[in-house]
Amino acid sequence: MPKISEIDLGSALLSTFILIGFIATGFVVIRLTIIGVNYIKENFLQKEEAVELDKKPKSKNKGF
């Protein structure tokens, strides 16, 4: 009977580490998604701001 309890202990440890690996992978995917969304958001905002700055009407009055 000691062999059965050893198998159960090993199986429980293996299952625990596999579960921890899945959870860690989930966190990595979520973090990469957040980083990607922020990167895309920043790049599009910079392009839109550059377009808006270029479209400002220039004053025809020069000097005073």
C-alpha cells in the first residue's frame, strides 16, 4: 500500500505544477495583450496628433 500513496503524492504534485504553469501562462498572455494594446494606442495617438498639428490653419497676418 505505500506505493499507492506515493503514486498519489506524485500525481498530486504533477497536477499542481501543471495547474501553476497554466495560470502563469494566462498571466503572461494577459500582460502581453495589455502591452500590445497600449503600444498600438500610443502609436495611433501620436499619428493623429501629428495630423492635427499639420492641419492647423496658418495665419495670413505676418508680424504685428
